[in-house]
Amino acid sequence: MMDPVTLMLLGAAPAVLKVADALAQALLLRARAELARAEAAARVPGDKPAGGAQ
């Protein structure tokens, strides 16, 4: 027989996994948006430093 704390932790596991999944999805969306912004910024012409340096 399991003690009450173990049973409580086992019962809470699905909720914890749902929260972790939601956080992971949010981080993934943010990372994709940041990557898209960085790629778009790299494609913008005329963004060279003054003096002709490359």
C-alpha cells in the first residue's frame, strides 16, 4: 500500500505534465518568432556599417 503523499504526487502528475507541455509550447513559439525576426533582419539590404566596412 502506498502512503498518502505518494498517491497525491501520482494524482498530480497529469496536471504537472499539462503545465510543462504548455510552457514548452510557448517557448517553442517564442523561439520560432525570434528566429523568423532574425532571418528577416538578415535579409534587409542597406544595413551595412558606415564607411564601407563589411
